[in-house]
Amino acid sequence: MNPEERGAGVRFPALCQRGLLVLCESLGLRSLPRSVPLSTSALSVARNQLCNIDDLLRPFSSLHELSLSHNQLSRFPRGLPPSLEALLLQENRITYITSGAIRYLENLTHLDLEYNQIRAIQPGAFQGLNKLEVLTLKGNKLTILPQNLPASLMHLDVSANCISALDLASLSSLVNLQVLKINSNCLRSFQTMHLTPYHV
């Protein structure tokens, strides 16, 4: 549904568009506008200059979709509302995912971290995300597959990284996986027979 269909005709704030979806894109913002309603269910502050939004969105208990893409975040934001179902963080400057950074987002179904600078993800970082279906890590600097991924995953994209070998044990628990993208890596060899159920 486009912004006009969501009643977004009112200018809000600093040329943001208001409705069920609040758009504050490409405005050169360095901080979150204070007058964004706490009842907002979908918020995009993409293509700004945000470096840190820790705890600023914690009160937004109705927020289900959030785009922070194309900003300047150097680490995974803290204090996001547990109500989130879709989180877009592509094209930031995140380099590392700690084990406690994400696990409280237990309603998350879609997480996009493509084209950051992620070199390492701590084991267990995705534990507790039992509803996560889509995880996109394309275009980072990972050398191994993330460990302990949730069994709920249906789509995993780790293409365009630096992965040299597949840990098949990490994939064996992904009983719902339908799409696995591993192209444009540094794979030396892998057992094709084990990958036939996936779209590689």
C-alpha cells in the first residue's frame, strides 16, 4: 500500500509523510523526529545520517515494521521494541553482531542486514528468534556461516561474502529452509548432493 492510500497527505514532521506508515526518508536527519506518534505501526527513516538510535524507539510498542537502511549505524541498534516483525538495516556500517543484540526481538520474521561490513556474528546471536523466516546477509565480510540459526528460517541469503567452506552441520537443523543463496563467495568445494533441496 502506498503512502497516499494510507492517508499520508499531511506533511509530518520535517516533510515526513504521516499515516499508518510514517516516512521520514532522505531528509538529512541526524536524530529521530520527536513528534513521530507512539502509535506508529510502520516507520522508515531510510537514507538519512543516523549514527545512533539506541533506546529511542523503545516506547513504540505498536511498531511492526522499521527501515533504518542507508544510514551510518556502526552497530546493531539497542532498545528496539519487541513488537518488531520486519527490520531493514541494509547499507549501514555495522561490523559485528553480539549474542545479545537481537535475541529479544522474538516477533521478528524478516531481518535484512545486506551490504554492511559485518565480519563476525557471535554464536547464539539469533537464538530466541523462533519466528524468523527471512535473513539477508548479502554483501558483507563473513568467512563462515552464522551458527545456531533458528529452525524457522525459510530464506537465507549469504551471497557475496568471503565464505570459503560450508558447515553442513549448521544447515542440518534448518528443516524449513527453502532458499539458500551462497553465490559469489570463496567456496573451494561443497557437497552438491546435500544442497539439492535448496535454491543455491
